[in-house]
Amino acid sequence: MILNTTQKIYRSLLALLTLLMLGGSLSAGSIKTDGIRSVVLKRNWDFHVYLPDGYDPSGDRTYPVIYCLHGSGGNEQDWDRAFPLLDTLISQGLIPPVIAVAPGSKTSWWVDGVEKFESAFFQDLVPYVEKNYRITGQKESRIITGFSMGGYGALRYALIHPELFGGAILLSPALYSELPPLGSSARSSGAFGKPFSEKNWQERNYPQIIDQYRSAQSPVTIFIAAGDDDWNEPEGSEYNMEYQTVILYQALNKKMANPSELRIVNGGHDWKLWLPLFKEGLILSSRQLTGFRTGIHTQLKQ
């Protein structure tokens, strides 16, 4: 359904805040709530969709797409505050008009846990979105992004399905190269078993799947970013996100020569940090991915 009056006002305020923080001019993209009857989840599953100004569901133009994963305890509304940034970047010509899709999963860690959100994402959500919206449908025209827990999910999805994604943008990703700390929701949520299963975690963690990713020979351009004032894990600094992002960058860029960028910047674990880093990641992606270069999306959807 289309946003109601209260939601439109809220979106306008978010857009104005984005402009104040990042500069630029406001265009008229829109956010709608959509949903599917998920075969995997066996229930209805809602998600938000950002549509750029001028989007015509019956037109000939197709668009690149950004899939957006939220953090622990979140829902499909969490990315609404970032969508006004897309208006700004499009109006400035820094990225092409894009479609963005944000599903909700609470504290799922985006895996097949208490509910099978990973399977539902690939078997239900992506096919529905790319059938019902005017999406180009090519690897170089897809980005997966996420913050915190969503950063864990975005990395996992990019590594296990590199044939689908040209780029990944990881914002303060909740990564642990070994086991998560005792206070992590990875342990308490049930996503990796009740009680928490170390074996389950390790089998799904990126060090176990990175060799499979490399053998696929379908590299994903990965932008990794975190703040130097993020949560200081009391169990040890080796669990801190800025520390863990460096480990990931070393594994990808230094050992594998995978196209990757790393940013450790001043800031905490919030949208004050994520908005400008999301902006930088999108601009870099639009320069590096052929499907995100401006002015080329005029082909008919096949």
C-alpha cells in the first residue's frame, strides 16, 4: 500500500534531515509497503520498496536494485531514513535512478534459524521483486547492503551467491572471525540453535565459506566500513567491529585480491555514521559496476 499521510510527513522530515547532513536537492522518490505470501516462511512477509522519481510500472525503463538488510531487532521500516539519500544522489547525478528493497526479520541474523529467512530471501523475495518491479536483473545491477546484523547477512549473501550481486556495502557489520561474544544476539536469538551451537555458527561464518566464494570466480566488489567509537566489547577488543572489519579486509583484499575498500572513520554505531558511509559506498559502486553507471538503463525487461 502507498504511505498514509502520517508516514508521508515522517518521510519528508527524514528527507530534510538527510539534506541537512549531506547536502543536495530533494526529488520525489516514493516508499511503498509491499508483501508476499512466503512459501518458505508459511506466512505473509512485508517489505518496503523505494521507487525513484518517474518510475513507471508499465514503462520500458529498467533499474538497478539495492537489497537492504536491517540490524538486530529491526524491521522493514529501518531503511526508510536512508532512502531520502537516494533522492539526493540521483538528483545530483552521482548514482542512476535505483529501486531499493528492505525486508524485515527482527533478530534472524538473516540465516535459516528460528525461521528460514535466508531461504525465503532467495526463493521468495528476490523472484517476486524482480518479476513485479522493473529491475534490470543482472549481477552488475544488484547491490546487497546491511548495517550491524544486516552487515553479517549482506556479507554472507554476497559470498554464497556471488553470481547474483555485483557489490556489497557493509556498514558496521556484526562480524566475528571466530565465535561471537557471550553477549551477542547471535547466541541468544536462536538463529544458530537453541542452545547456541558453535558448530552451526562456524559452518555459516564467512571464514568457512570464503574458499567456496573464491572458487566461484565471480568477484563481488565489497565496501566495508565501521566507526572507531563503536561499542567496546567488554569481553575483549578482538570482538570490536572496527577490529573485525580489518580482519575481513585482510582476508578479501590482501589474501585474495578481491576488489574491496575499507573505511574506519570517526563515529559510533548509528545512522550518523551509516548515512555518509552508505553514500560513499553507493558512489563508488556506481563508478565500478556497469549496471550502476548513470544513463544506461533503457533496455526492455526480458
